[in-house]
Amino acid sequence: MIGGRCIEIYDVVLIPLIIGLVELLKRYGLKKKMLPIMAMLFGVVAGVMYVYPTNWKAGILIGLMMGLSASGLYSGGKTVVQNK
């Protein structure tokens, strides 16, 4: 529980959405260096606007966690696919 509200399963579903948005940016030519930064930005925006709209500090914290998770899942999945 952060900021007086439990994180629900619906909030965690935002992570694959962030991964998808970052993948779209990659396909449209965004430099690879910028992809983790965009994941963090999307995460913070989702955290502040959707997960914790009334508590921006908690929203930023959760958003950073979602962005880090999304960029980690993206790079980890990419590594697994490339090693096959």
C-alpha cells in the first residue's frame, strides 16, 4: 500500500502497455538510448494520471517502478529471444 491505496492488478497491466508504446517508438525510429527514458516517462505519466491522480508523489514513485519494470521486461525478453 502506497499513499493509502492498494495497488490493484489493473494497475500492473499498465506495464505491458508501456512496453508496447516503447516498441512503437522504436519501430518509428527513436534511438535505442532513448527507449528506457521514454519507458520511465510513460510510467510516471501513467502513475500520476491514472494510478494516483490525487497524490503526485505516490504517482511518481509508482510510475518510476512501472517504467523500470517495463524497460527491464523489454530488455530481458529481447535477450531471451536473441539467445535462441
